[in-house]
Amino acid sequence: MKFFNIGLFLPALLLLNPTSNVWADEKFSAVSIWKELLEKKSDCVTWVSVTARIEVSSGGRSFPPSERKLEALGTVIGKDGLIVLSLNEVDPTDSILARMRSPGNVNVNYTEVQILLADGSEVPANFLLKDEDLDLAFIRPLATASNDSNPKEFLAVEYHALETPKVETLDEVVSLGKLGRNLYRKSTLQRGWVNAVIDKPRDYLVVENVTPGTPVFDRYGKWIGVTAFRKEGGRPSGVITVPAFDVMEIARQVRERTD
């Protein structure tokens, strides 16, 4: 019986079937791009702190109001500090209604909104819009004093309306995020993949291993959307990624109403 040294034939096999090399190069390139995102774009994700005054009524009775402080991750989509986040992360209405034994009403008002910056400082902000259907909330820093000639410029995700990335099922993606206060709000990069592409009745993606409020990027580092909750019967039933185009279209409407 004769034995062959596979090492002698391996170079020839790679020449005959170079796809393995191409695949490896693509993987290496994507990882390099993602690491660069973490290094240069991590501040396009920020923590947002809100203080909510909650009023609950049920069965003709009104309960004493209470306050709750909540924190959530948001994605900066404008250099002026316009931020989009998951509404469910800063609005406890759904969780309160789910615990009530009888139908009732919940009214949430925000007494304080702060953008928590990487250097530990806080920027006062206010709510501009709450989109309950898409589970999105938009906030922006309060207008600076008229004598402030150098308003703060935020690092925002890059968006090009004419360059819409094509995303398919099983595509690998990443999302930028930040750890909580107990872990020093360190920036993170979560690797995931697209489980499904939904186009009816609305466009959105089902992406594995993502956090609500964070931006998702494709293998080329292009921003493809923001993670939020999919609601059913007014309550969260799953996590989805709202396409960047839809997010920016709502942001455009927000600016038209508030500028």
C-alpha cells in the first residue's frame, strides 16, 4: 500500500479551489473593519438617563404618583446630538400594564433627561417624539444659551441615503454598545447574524445577539439599522432591527416639526 504526503498536493488544491482563500480574506477584512468601528465610532452609542413621573389609574381610582429613574442605550444619528433609542427601554407603561389585574391607564411624564457622555459629563436633553409602533424615541440636547458660540458636536453614525446596503439572511453583522455603570460603561462590539429579512407589512430585520437601542453594521462597516422591540397587542414580543432609512426618515420629520 502506498501513502501520499498531502502536504505536497495542498498548494495545488488551493490553486484549483481558491474560494477558501477568498473566504478567509473576507473574514479577516470584516474583522478589521469591525475593530476600526469599535476604535473610531464607539461614541456614536451613548447611555441616556431619564427620570419618569408615573401616574396610574384603574377601576375609577387614581394611585399616588411615583418616580422612576431609567437608563437606556441610544444611537447618535446627528452631530447636533439627535439620538434614537428603544422607547420600551425608557417607558415603563407596558411593564406596568402587564402586572395590573384589571384594565387601567398609565401616564408617563419625563421630569429629567440626561445624555451620559464618555468623559462622565451629562448633557440635558428633552423628548422630541415617541413612535410606539416602531418602538422608537427621539431625544436631543436642550438648546444652548445664545452666547455659546461653540455648541457641542456629537459623533454620529454615518448615513448615505444613496448607498443602502443590501442585507440577506445569514449575513454576519455587528452592533456597537456599552456596558453598564458597574463595568465602567466600556464600549462593546457584539457579533451576530441576520436570521430573517422581513419586507411585509413593514421592512425590518431579525438579527441575533443585539441590544435594543444600539446600531447594527454590515460586514463593510455600513450602518444598516437600530435595534428595537417588535410589539404585539401593545406589548414587546421580540427584538427587531429597524432599517436605517426608516430611522432617518422619521428623524427628518422630527427636525421639520422642532427646528
